[in-house]
Amino acid sequence: MPSFDLRSAPLRELNRALHALRPDTNETHWAVTGPDGRHAIAAGLDAPISVEIEGNVGYYCAGMNKLATVLVNGNAGVGVAENMISGFVHVRGDASQSAGATAHGGLLVIDGNAGARCGISMKGVDIVVKGSIGHMSAFMAQAGTLTVLGDAGEALGDSLYEAKLYVRGSVKSLGADCIEKPMRDEHLRELAEKLAAAGLTGEVSPSEFRRYGSARTLYHFNVDNAGAY
Amino acid sequence: MCGIVGLFLKNPKLEPQLGAMLSKMLETMTDRGPDSAGFAVYGSDGASEAGSVKLTLRGPGPAALRSAVAGLEEALALSAQATERDTHTVLAVPAERETEIRDWLRANAPGIDVVSAGRRMEIYKEVGLPASVAERFALERMTGTHGIGHTRMATESAVTTNGAHPFSTGTDECLVHNGSLSNHNDLRRRLRHEGLTFATQNDTEVAAGYLSWRMREGASLEQALESSLTDLDGFFTFVVGTENGFAVVRDPIACKPAVMAETDDYVAFGSEYRALVGLPGIDTARVFEPEPAKVYAWERVPNQPVSGERQ
């Protein structure tokens, strides 16, 4: 199992080695120590490998991830798993703002809290936050699901498109065009799937959540709203 | 962009290492602000005698400062204790003569600025990479109870020493800022009506002036920061120091990054977690992001435990 101590080897060397891996590589498990908040650790991966990072990471960890599993045994800085395409990113601690921003697919699980703008402009990723999320989360979120076991901050789902938001706790306020919607069977089923993927089966029941989505009134320009611009 | 660091010690045993810890933090933030750097250090109790005040003067070089100090001593029949550090000189003078000294310097020593005044605070700032600024003033060997530093990437005013942070507009009060203010011109005009003076066109100096004004009007540091949330327009993460206090506030949008760490021994602030990595016991510290529009403040009352955040 390849291991990397970022206190003695440069980060670029690690990322270069990870980028050079072929899809059928036998080096499928990588251990990284001493991240010390460095930025862009394990960003741009494109192979079915797993990378386990021991400690706190900086900005854009596992950004643009494809196929890989990235586990952070610590906190993550701004934009963890931003623009992820597929794969699995798991943060054992807290995540800063813009976690999972613009991500197209894959699963992002955050055991702690996520800061502001979690899932901003998400395009198909599934995000599960076991703690709470900050303000302006799921802003302009287009597709995918955002599941929050704790509370949501101000202006949740502002200018939302078709992403589905499931929140168990309180929501401080909803953003423009975001409304609460009924939990139908299909939603309970979908949520149960996401909770299972995050390893939470049996720990929380889908029935404890409320669903929020787009009222779809901002999709097209309406001349009656001209005064608001 | 800009980088901010701050360190407020709860355990007096760490005081001899304050400068060493702060200089490492400052250097780590070079990527966020390579234009200029500065720092304020609050010396340990008893660093200056009762009734005296430390004035930090800044000039083109040691010779110019030496001659200004000599002229000052002769003209005002004063014997000031001077500590030279490169382009800055710290003068310990009787507090009641501060205004007279400032007036004399303004009239007779062009090119010499009074950067700060305080019973315990000294401010050093220069253009250049943070590591070289820290080295020029030997930050590593400074001791004290708390300190605040800044690495600057200029957006709102020129890259000059006067545009570098921290800014001070009151005794033992200083402020560093990451962000930019949009209503600083109007606010500066209003604060001038209240009798405040400003040395630059810089937005951050206005924020420092605003806080000094609120505190002069009787507000606590916490109250002054609370009201800044409504009166200041723009992006900001502020770290503020007073003689015995240390505070942090972020604007309600909270675009500008902030990470804090608290242990039994200290409270530390960094624009990024990287800045905190070298601190003792960081692995077991409570690491958190300060919430938007929430004032975090710590205060040291002599012979009592430090008060403030801790969960």
C-alpha cells in the first residue's frame, strides 16, 4: 500500500502519482499523513482507488473526483469534493463552505457540520450531512439530493432548480422560490436509499425528514418581476 | 485576498514564545498576501511603567528616527527611552505628554509617523514578504500576551507601508481586516465630524476609527463590533485587539475565510487552518469556523481566568 507523508514529500508529487494511475492499477489503496491543511489534496482523481487522509485538509480536497473514494479523517476546508463527477468522498469531521459545490455525481458524506453554501449549484451529486449546514446552502442547485440530519441556515435553496432537499431539523429560512413539499412514498424511498448509502440505515428514519424543493416560479423571466431587478 | 492571524494566550507560560508562534503563523499566510505585512504585539504586564505610554514611530530608517528623537528630546526637554527596530522606534514617554509629542513630530519631523500608542501595544508594518518583515523587526523574539498579524494583497488602496495593517486609531486598539468596505468614504467623513483623524485613504483605517469612536462613546469592544455589522457595508473578517481583549467578527455573508482554534492555553485565529498547524496541542484543540454576524470576544482580567467563548 503506497503511503505518503506530506510533511516530507511535496504535495505535487502525491497528486502527480495519483493522476498517473491507470484504471486497472493494483495500487488501489493510498494512505496520506501530515496534510496540515494543504490545498487540493487528491484533487482530479480518475481511477477506482481509495485514498485515506489522516488529518485536516485545506481547500478543494478531492475536487473534480471521478471513481475514487477519498476519506478525510479530520476537517475539510472550502470546496471539498467540488465538481465531483462520481465516486465517494467522506469527511469524518466538519467541512467549510461550498462543500460539494457544482458536483455532478457521486456521494459526499460529512459526519460533522458543513458551513455556508453547501451544495451550491449542485448538478446531480448526493450529499449527506450528519450535522447542520450553513446559510445559502443549495443555492441554484440543479439536480441531486442534499440530506441534512441537523438544521439548515438562512435562505436554504434560494433560486433552486430540481435538486431535492431533505432536512430533519429546523430550517432558519427558505430562499427565494424554495418551498416545503409533501413527502410522498417515492421520496421516502429515495431518502432511505441515500441514508443507506451513507451507512445510516436504522439510525434515522426517513419519516423524520421534511422535503424542500423549487416552486418553479423563477424558471422563466416574468415581466411582472421586472421591478425587482 | 489578504491573510490574518491572531493569537491570544490564556496560559502565561507561553508568553515568552508569543512572537515565535505568531511569526510562523504570519509566514504561512504569505500566499494570501505577499505585498506587505504587519503585526501588533501586546507586551506582558509591566512592560511599560505606570503613567507612561509607548509610541511606535516609523520612519525611512534608523538614522532619521534617531535624529527625530534627539530633536524631540531637546525641544521638549524630555528623556524618552527609545528601542530601535529597523524602520520603527518605540518610545516610552509620560502619558500626559503624548499630544505634545505628536504635535511636535507632525510639525518638525516630516516622514516620521506615529503608528501606534499604547500601554502595552506596539505595531510594526512594512512593504515586503511577511518572512522578511517579521525578520526585520525580530518578531520571533518578542514576548507578550497577545498579538495580531496581517499579510496584505492590496485591493482598495496602494501598496505602501501606510496601507499595511494593523491599523490603530486608539490607545492599545488595533484592527486587521480581510475584505473590502464600500461605505468607507462616507463613514470617514462622518467620523471626522466626531473629531477622529485619519492618516490614509484606506478602508480598514475607517473600520478601526469606527470601533475607536464607538468605544470612546462608551461601548464595550463586543458592543462596538455588534454595531459594526449594521454600520459597515462590505466584506469583512475583522480581528481586533485591545489592551486586555481579543475579538473576531465576520460580516453576515461570510465570504472571507476564518478558522479558529481554542485550547486551555490559547485562542488562535487564522484565515486558513494552515496558519494554525504549528501551534502546540493543535491536534486536540477545538477547531471551528466563526459563524457569520456573530461577535466572538475574549478578555483577560488580571488574576482571573480568561473569559469568552469555549464550548
